[in-house]
Amino acid sequence: QSVLTQPPSASGTPGQRVTISCSGSSSNIGSNTVSWYQQLPGTAPKLLIYSNNQRPSGVPDRFSGSKSGTSASLAISGLQSEEEADYYCAAWDDSLTGWVFGGGTKLTVL
Amino acid sequence: EVQLLESGGGLVQPGGSLRLSCAASGFTFSSYAMSWVRQVPGKGLEWVSVMSGGGGSTYYADSVKGRFTISRDKSKSTLYLQMNSLRAEDTAVYYCAKVGLGRAAHAFDYWGQGTLVTVSS
């Protein structure tokens, strides 16, 4: 049981916009920033979004993040087949004094 | 170019010990907190431990507290994870991850390729 809650799966067709939600509590998302990671099959995770809505250099602007209260979301517009992967949210938890992750969302491009 | 290269994984019996290493390059190692994150094959990510850039602060997940110890060697730009009293549930791929600075201070901006630890008799 993960501290942050994500839907286990999401899907979309090429070119579509999809969103993935991440729900937490006041001790994690409610008081700290959220980051998002993309994990392609057989590879290490890669940072997609930090500080709720900031993209590292090299991440396309089709990826965007937002946060409101104790929830966050990742949006991918203009979906591409190569973006079929697992996506994770994460945040520091003040009560646990450590990072917590969502259980991951498997994105399927139909 | 930032590179993180883990090593030290392998097969170990329950109750045994293992030390993982993460050789870092491409950045000023002592300026950044470093962390370990693990992933049971086919499952999600689980944060394990973090050490501050200077080494003065360490935090652990409850699941490993008292059994695992994180450390770093500035002269070798290497992060370590000493794992004792290993259990079957510690079986996972262990990733070394660099923690960002400033607005990215709560994010893992670079990850290693991972090293597999299997705890089994």
C-alpha cells in the first residue's frame, strides 16, 4: 500500500491528452513539492517534473505538472507511442522524514 | 555528464550482508545529497535512505532502519549502502539517485542503472 495514491493504469491514443493523478496528505503533498518520474520498460526512472510543475532541460513541454492542496497531476499532451511507460509521483513526507512514492501508473498508448 | 554506476549486488542468504557502491562522476559529489531507492521486479519504487552532501544527516525508511547504513566517501565520490540482516523482502533492484538543489531539492534528478539484490537460500 503506497502512501501516495495513483491509478494503476491509464491509456490514450496517439495525439491525445492524458492526465495521471496523485493523491496524498498534508504531511507530504500538502506541505512539500511533487516530482514525477517516467520509467520506460527495462530502464531506470527518469525525472520528468520537479517542484510541482518544472521541467528539467530536455523534457518536452508536452509534459506538465500541477498541484492543488494534497493532490497533484501529470498531463501529457500530443501523446506518442514511445511514451508508453510507468509513471510515478513522489514527495517528501514530514511525518515519515523520507520520500514517499505513488504506486505507479502504467500508461498504454493504444 | 552526470553518471552514477552501482555495483555490489548479487545473491545472498537470508540473514546475510551485502555492501552496495555507487560511483559518481560529472558533478561535485560533496555538494549534493544522495539517496538509495529500490524496486521489487515488476513492482513500484520504494525510497530506502538519503544522506546529505556533507554526510551529517541521514534518514532511513522504517522497513530498513537498524539494518541498513548509508555512507559516502568524498575522496572516491562514492556512495555506499551496507545491508545487514537481509530478508527475502529486501530482494529488489537498488538504484542510486542524486538529489537536486534549490527548487529541485526534493527531486531525484539523476539515477543509476541499478543493481539487483536477491535474498534467497
